[in-house]
Amino acid sequence: MTISTTMNQEVVQSHAKTSLAVWAERILWASWIPLVLFTVFFTSIPDIHNGVHPIRHSTTIVQCH
């Protein structure tokens, strides 16, 4: 086994770990964003509703009353 072969294997293994981490991060963001948007606009929890009340009224899509 030569030095170049060893270095190539390390690069491929490192790239595979990075690729998996990137996909995991994308999946987490893709699930986190809708959850936050739903909580802000459609939840009936009083503290959250009162805290984001102006934001809810500034959008024409969501009516809270």
C-alpha cells in the first residue's frame, strides 16, 4: 500500500462522514422550521399567543380572533 492509496482512502472516508452529517442537518432543519411556524401561528397556548400576537395580526393569512 502506497502513501497515495492511504490518503485517498482517508479522503473518501472523511467525505462520507461529512456527507452524512450534512444530510442529518438538512433533515433536522426541514423538520424544525415547520414546527416553529406552526407553534407561532396556530397554537393556542396563551403565553405564545400573547407573545406573537402582533406578528399573527400582521399576516393576512392567520386570524386569531
